[in-house]
Amino acid sequence: MDKLEQLRIFLRVAHAQSFTVAAEQLRLPRASVSLAVQQLEKHFGARLLARTTRSVQLTQEGQSLLVGAQRLTDDWQEMQHQFLGDATAISGRLVVSVPSRVARRLLIPALPDFLAQHPSVQLELSSSDRSVDLLREGVDCALRVGALPDSSLMSRPLGTWQMVHCASPAYAAQYGLAQEPEELDKHRMVAYASPTTGQIAPWEWLENGICQQRPLPAAVTVNHVESYIACALAGLGLIQVPHFDVAHHLHSGALLSCMPKHPAPSLPVQWVYPHRQQLARRAQVFMRWAKTL
């Protein structure tokens, strides 16, 4: 039995948390499944699975092997499709990370189309506002908004998001709606702290094409965009947010646009992915598809 087949068996046992169930799923004798895992453990010189009479759990070494083994077997399966079957087919496990509201508003509603085109892809979608560690968490590609910090990650630009300043009618009734920067002295904002760094974003606007910024007082600080928008709807202050996030609230009148002549600078949007010579084709196809949304 070759090492690739042993890895497939190891993965099935790890996911099923049972040698018996894995053997049934693979239609192999239980002894063959057990032997394959033992041979892998001997090859790597480490125990991969902790066995008890009731359960099978990954050891720390097994957890480390899991991500690489999954990627290797997926890539092999995809290569077989490319050379032995339909050259346009993609398959295997694809792990994608996007901000939560992007998943909810843009990506998930369109996913039936992608999965109908590529039914052999098993998509794992992580939706979080935090900046995930792609290598440690086994993520194929992630959507990042804003300027990228220096890193070893590769990037693929998607475009920019238009920003809008806005507030609720209740806030406007109490404080008015700022139209010009000099009116900001009598206003307050909802503070947004980066979930990664904790740094609070300053109030920004464009003046003659140059980005200006200043601090504004804030009664509340949040670190999640949905909470940020909810605070604005509750009349707690001004916010600056991508237009797509609040377009429905602006249309309904639940939020009102302010400083329309002085919007915040647009935010760059890009896919990032680990620096690998051969990015899996399923990830490339997914990123190209997402650019059409």
C-alpha cells in the first residue's frame, strides 16, 4: 500500500473518529485500516491517533499532519481529473475565509451557482472579522479589506469598495447631519477597533483628493462591523462604512448619508493566499468566479 493511500485512510479514520466506521466507508477490512495507520506512524516516527476502547482522537502530531495530508490528497485528485478526465473539472476540499458580512450579503447567496458548476468541490467557508493565519489554519485563500501589512502572503487585487458616512434619523434630529469637515466639532462617532490589532480607526475624509483625518469623541467602541452598523441605527453616532454594507438601510431611510462631498477613501479589496509555487486550481477558479460578484 503506497503512502498516498495510507494518507487517505488516515484522513477517513480522523474524520470518522473510528477505525470501524472508516473501514466500512472504505469497504476495507478493519485490520487493513489499522495497519495503514500503523505504517504511517512508523514512517513519521510519531503517534498520530490516540486510541481508546470508545474513541479515536488526533494527537498533536496527527493534527499537524491532517492539513497537509488533506491538501496533498485533494491536489492529487484534482490532477487526476485534469489529466485522466475532464480537464475543466476541479475537485477536493477548498477552505476560504471572508469577513462575516461579505459571506452573508455577497458570497453565500451566489454559492449555489458556483457549486452547481463544480459539484466535486467540498467548500469550507470561514466567516470572521479577524485576520486568520492561513498557513496555521489550513486556509487556501482569504478576502482582505484595506491596506495589507507586510507579509509573505501573495495577493490578487479585486478592486475597491466605495465608502459612505452615515447616521440615523434620530441622531440627525439631535445633532444635525454634517455636510462639511468644519461641522465635525459638534459631532461624535461610533468607534471601530480592529479585531486584529485593537487600533481605533480615525474619522477620515477626502479633501481635494487628499485623505484627512481627525479624532472624534465616541460613546461606544465595537470591534465587529455588524455591531458598528447596529450602533449607528440606534443613534449612537456617525459611522464610515462600505456602501454595500448599508445600501439597504440608506434606501429605506433607516440611515442617512452625510458629508457626501467628502467621502472616506475607498478601501482596496484583495484575495490573499500562501506563497506556494502551484496554487491549487480549485482556489484559482474560485477566486476568478468571486470577482464576478
